[in-house]
Amino acid sequence: MITRFAPSPTGPLHLGHAFSAMMAHDMAKDAGGTFLLRIEDIDHSRARPEWEAQIEDDLHWLGLDWPRPVMRQSERIPAYRDALNRLSAMGLIYACTCNRRDIREAASAPQEGAIPTGPDGIVYPGTCKRAGNEPEGAAMRLHMDRALDRASPLWFEETGPDGGRQEITRQAMIEKVGDVVLARREMGTSYHLSVVVDDAAQGVTHVVRGLDLFEATPIHVLLQRLLDLPTPIYHHHRLIRDEHGKRLAKRDDARAIAAYRAEGHSPADLRARLGLTPAP
Ligand code: GLU
């Protein structure tokens, strides 16, 4: 078993991240497997080396360890480009020059009711699909219709709450996901593409992460199928909330692990508070 914790170094590690990391770690250790750390730093405008150092320090304090060198997504751009080129050679990619406002206007124009949204926000209304735009300076989108023609049926195994075999229907992919961006203009990749390429490159067998990413998983399964990569088993865990029931955010400094450390809490306290058993 190989699990991973894949933080984006855009803020301090908080209780929700610690829960995710410890759960992925414990699951691997209980099975005699390996726990990996991967730094998801493709967003240059937000990722900071200071956060990366602080995250590693907090994870060590929690008693977690992992093999080195750590995979960093900023060093993997050629691998993402290769994957995108493969999809492009299959005729599944088109260039899109729309900005957020264009998308909102085009999506609301024909509709009376609510604008359809999915894991990445508004479902793209397809404006650039037939335009034949130059890839220079454009975002790259997946031609969902064609992709599904090549990759159905789709499903994955979930072991989190309400787990079991998850069927992914064509209708849900068209209506709720649509032509997702696989390469953002300023990065040449996206979260979805990078995570799929890297989970496969690291041989991850079990993806442990928060339920907030459950809805993105069908996109990942589709990309795995198109790129001939194995689909891991997924475990989406409950989200850690504050006392008002609100999900913890990066800026929620009160729940930063650094704050608990400064207040004299121990890793065992945090495990108990999160309902986790002592470290294996
Ligand atoms: N980097 C993502 C985040 O920090 C997590 C990616 C994943 O676990 O698939 O939200």
C-alpha cells in the first residue's frame, strides 16, 4: 500500500490537514506500506517555500515521516506537458481564451434558472470549442464528449463514508463537469492533470483526502483511463469543522498546528481531539 499527503504550500497546516496526513500515514503503516509527501506547488502566485518548510516541520512534529526526495510539482512540468500532448494527439484538447466574465455571461444567457456548476465552478458553455484558437496564451480544455466516447464505462472504489463502487455516468460528466481546464494559461497544467500524473508516477495505491475533493474524483478517473494509468482506491474522509460547523480554511490561524504547538499541546492531544487512535 502506498498513500500520500499532497499539500499545497499556500498557508499553514491546520487541524484538517493534520487529520488528512495522519489518516493517510496510519493507513499505510497499519498495512506495512509507505506514506509519501508530495508538495503541490504549481500555483506560483500562491505557493511559498516558507510554507513548505513549516508544513514539513509540523508533519515531523506530528510524528510522521516519509521517504526522500519529496516530489515537488514545480519540478514536474515536462511530465504534465507530455500527458497533455498525448491527450491532444487523441483530439481531446482545445484552446480556450474565455475569462471568468465571458464564461459567466455565456452560461447565463440561454438559461432562465440556475447556472450549472460543478467541481471547478460554472460548467463551461463551450464557447471556444469550435473556434480553433491558437494554444499560445490560452487555457487548454478537455473535450468531454469525445473523452467519454473513448473511456466509458467509468467507476472507482471508495472506502470512505458511504463507500462502495461509484459509477460515473456520462450524463453527470456532461451536465455537472463539462469541458474542464487541464492546463491553465499561466501554469501549463492544472490540479486535475498533475494529481493524476503524479499519483501514477509515485505508485499511489490509496488516495486519502477530504470529502471536498470527492466531486473532482470522476475527472481524475477519466484522465487515468485516457492516459492508461491505474485508478487507485479512494478514501474521502469527513471534513474537520470549527465549533460553528464551518470548514477550516488556510487562513484559520487559530487552528494552525503551529498555534497548538505554541500553546503546549502534544501530538497525542491532537490525535485524541480528532478521534484518531495513537500513532502506529
Ligand atoms: N493539493 C490539494 C490540496 O491541498 C490536495 C490534492 C489531493 O489530495 O488530491 O487541497
